[in-house]
Amino acid sequence: MPLNMVHDADGLPRILLTDPTGSSAEVLLYGGQVVSWKNERREELLFMSSKAIWKPPKAIGGGIPVCFQQLGNLGSLERHGFARNKLWSLDNDPSPLPPTNNQSSVDLILKSTEEDLKTWPKSFELRLRITLSASKLTLISRVRNTDNRPFSFTFALRNYLSVSDISEVRVEGLETLDYLDNLMHKERFTEQADAITFDGEVDRVYLSTPSKIAIIDHEKKRTFVLRKDGMPDAVMWNPWDRKAKALPDMGDEDYKSMLCVDSASIETPIALKPFEEWKGYQELSTVSSSYCSGQLDPRRVLYGFH
């Protein structure tokens, strides 16, 4: 079966992925960005800003942007690197990954151009495989050094998660870990809370994180489980009210219904020799939260349901 590709109102090519259970995902060639992920009940699981700008060369605020070369302004390039506002291509040779089902999976590639080499003089291939299955969205990222010199880079998949009310959300799996607080000039702290809850702006890089993190939405009785490999850090971001009002591509009230929890490799950049390849794995899934005296038992999410 051929890929299901449409052109949306803005002229951006959009790939529609579907699963027999009724779940769906939408991926733009622009930025290689997942912009929608719906469960079998057609509920949207990813946040998209009410003021998102869908016109290149602007980055799209929501879904799952790919941050390659740098995260934020931690480097000499534009914010979050340039992969998220380039037009990617379909990847016809994703080997050594096995072939996939065209209805529920797509392989994309971004290769460095002459223009890119002016701003970042390193030749690379960035590949992304996006696979949809029941209650699950998997992204496999690969970066190959096609240069004749080694280079290093940082990388993140920025997951804009849709939540009912940020003040009712808790994140578990990061307790006792060190983090860099971007609101405090990247000062290093140790997480003291048993679970992370939100009552103001947050912008942190948690270091050496576990392979599984739970994001519990009490109001929706739904838990996102983020599993990752090859990306040891986790970034957490919510702009809160004052910052949201200052961001041109975010609605004033949008902060209440979103939380970014990113799979990332930031503290220690990834180093590649010529023709070496790095691979990062991320899986987002949802489970319905089970309650015990009003609280979810986080061990059941983080260590398995028995």
C-alpha cells in the first residue's frame, strides 16, 4: 500500500498514519515533525499551540519537533537547531532497519545542503522512523557523520503532551536526580520531591534519567509513559502564564493544557567519527491511571503491571 500523503491548506505535505485500532498520527515533511497523535477514541494526545505558525521558515509550536545540533540557545545556531524548519524527504533506504507497513510507519531523511554547511560546516544524514501502533507512538532517530572529520552534537525530541490541567499533573521517575535549572543560569540542583508537580514556570534538564518516566494526568485518569534509549537526559518545560503571554506563537491560556517532557542528550554531546552512526529510541504510550486512595501507584507504571 502506498503512503497516505495529503497537502494541507498551507501547502505543507502531510503523511497520515493509521492503525487498525483506530489510532492515527500526522507527520509533516516540514521539520520531520509529528503534529498529531490520536488514540482509538480520536482523542488528541499531543498539544498544539492555538497560535502555532504554519508558515515556513517558522518552527511549529507543538507536536514533536526534532531538535538537532543544539537545544534552546545552547550553541551558535538558531534556537533548537535547524532540522525543525527544513523540508525533509521520504527515506527509501532506511537499512539496516527492517521494512515496515506503509500505513502505520514512515521513514524520513534530512541531508546537509550547501546552505547548511555555511552555518554548520559538518556533513550529516539525519533519519527518523515514526511508527504508530495501538496506544503507542515510536520514534527512532539516527544521525550519520558523512563528513571526513569527527563532529559532536546535542539532540532532543521535544514532546508537547496534551494535559487536562497542568496543576493536576505529576511526573514520576525523576525523584532524587540532579537537574540543571535554566531559570537559574543552569545551576545544578537535586530533585527533592517524591513526584514533580507544577505551580509555576519550569525549564529543567534532568540528568542521567531512567529509561522510563511517567506523566500522570489525574483529571483525565491517563498516564503517558515515556520510554527512551540513547538519550540519557530529560527536559521539562512549561512557560506558565507570564512567559506564555510573551511568546508570539502561544496563546495566553495554552500553558494550562500542555507539558513538554523531552528525550534528550544534552549534558554530554554525542560524538561521531567519520561514517559512524548514532541511534536514539523513544516510545510514547498511554495507560489509564488506576487509583488507590486517590493516588496512582507509580511503581505499577514505572516497574510494570503485575
